[in-house]
Amino acid sequence: MTSKLAPEPAQGRRTPTRPGDRVFFGISFGAALVILLTLAGVAIFLTVEGIPGITASPDEVKSGLSFPSYVGPLVFGTLLAALIALVLSVPVSIGVALFISHFAPRRLSAAFGYVVDLLAAVPSVVYGAWGIIFLAPQITPFYRWLFENLGFIPLFAGPPSATGRTILTAGIVLAIMILPIMTAICREIFLQTPRLHQEAALALGATRWEMVRMAVFPYARSGIVSAAMLGLGRALGETMAVAMVLSPALVVTSNLISSTNPSTIAANIALSFPEASGLTVNSLIATGLVLFVITFAVNFAARAVVDRRKDFSGAN
């Protein structure tokens, strides 16, 4: 004799859904579909309009160069400026986020958090104006010092720019621009570290810094990578600030303090597009396609890195 302790679920029965759930699902699915369609539309437009510029002969475009020779220095300048910004901003953003989340008093940390969030709302043209009016003249003596004391290093070979409008200045402006969003993401990741992990490290005799190094950083590693890649994506596509600060040329040079600087793709499009016509326009759109591919590759690589670490960090 058998007894049933609980009724068996009916075969094929589905969980009932409310009208609000169906509406929310439709809105969410529609938003995701719009994003994908927009991305596909941008890719198709850049490809269709850019192919004539890629295949154009040098005498048909304003630069007088073949497309590889034209886009090569721009890609180099874009990656160099973004790399400078990333190297300068990542340690600062981690330090500021760590101070706000674990070291500052609660009232002070809230005030710092508000200030950091407000910096993200400043338009890029304001950063560009600050860079060309204030930062460039003020940093010129530092460039002379670098040339006089570290001129044997190719990065500071000089001669130093008299105006301060160099690729290093543009990189500093970009670093300040991407600092708020990176700091905000790192701060939220640090605050999500399990309290028990931190208390366990402190109970075992760890100092505050040792607790951060052993409990917080391993948990937040993938989040830090995500913040860095998000900042890198913005630095790669920044236009106005770089166009205002930089004194560009189609060159490939690692000298960071001279007056001869490589340009970036976005800044070159902004500066050249108003006077472009014919196949020159297609050539500029083709450089935009190259920037699109670079940005996509960076985000794809970042996603791969995060997925490798998500089982051991706060991404899971």
C-alpha cells in the first residue's frame, strides 16, 4: 500500500504568466533587438560607404595617400593616446575607489562619491578647453625637464613642444575624462565584497591593506578589468577633447613631448570632415570602420577575460 505525500505535478503544465510579465518581456526583448539592429545598421553603413574609400587611388583623395598609409598613423595615434590614458587612470581610479569604499569615513566617502559621479557629467568640450587653456601651458616646464633629464629615452627625446599641445597632454586629458566612470564601477565592485571574507582576514591578524589585497582584489578582479575596458572604449572614441588639445600630423612617432604628434581617428574625422568631398568622405568613413572594428575587438577581448575569471570573482 502506497500513500502520496504530495500531488504529482501535471505533465506539460506551464507556470502562468501575468499580463505585466508579458509586457515587461516584450519591452525588454524589443530594446535588445533595437540595440542589435542599430549595431548592424552602423556596421552595414560603414562598410558600404567605406569600401569606395578603401579602394580609392591616392590621387582621388585629398591626403594623396593609399588607404593603408593614411589609416596606419591614425590607428597608431588612437592606440597610443588610449594607452596613455589607461596607464594613468587605472591606478588612480582603483586608489580613489578603494579610499571611498574602505578607508574614508562614511560622510566623507559619500561626498567623494558624489564628486566623482558629477565629473562624469562634464561635457568633453569642457575638458578640451581646460586642457588647451590651462593644462598645456602649465605642463610645458615639465616637458622641458623631461627632455633635459630623460632625453635619452625615446619617449622624451624632444625637442619639447613650446605650446604643450602634445600626445601626452591629450592622454592626460583622456585619463581625467575616463577616471569617473572607472572609479564608480570599481567602487561598486569593492563594496560588493562579502563582509565575512573581510572580517575573516582581519580576524586572522591581517592589516587593512593585507585584507584588501587578499580578500577585495581577488573578488573584484574581473570588475576592474571590465572598468578598464569600458574606459578604454571611451578613450578610443573620444573626439572633441583630443581635437582641441592635440596638434596632429600623419606621422608615427613614440615621442610624447614634441610638437609633431600622431592624430587619432576620431579627431581626424572631426577636423577633416567639414572640408571633405567625393571619395575623401568615403575614406574618412572607412577610417571610422577601422575604429569600429578596433572598439569591437577590445570589447570582445574584455568579455573573454571577464568570462575566464568570473567563477573566482565578484562577476559571478
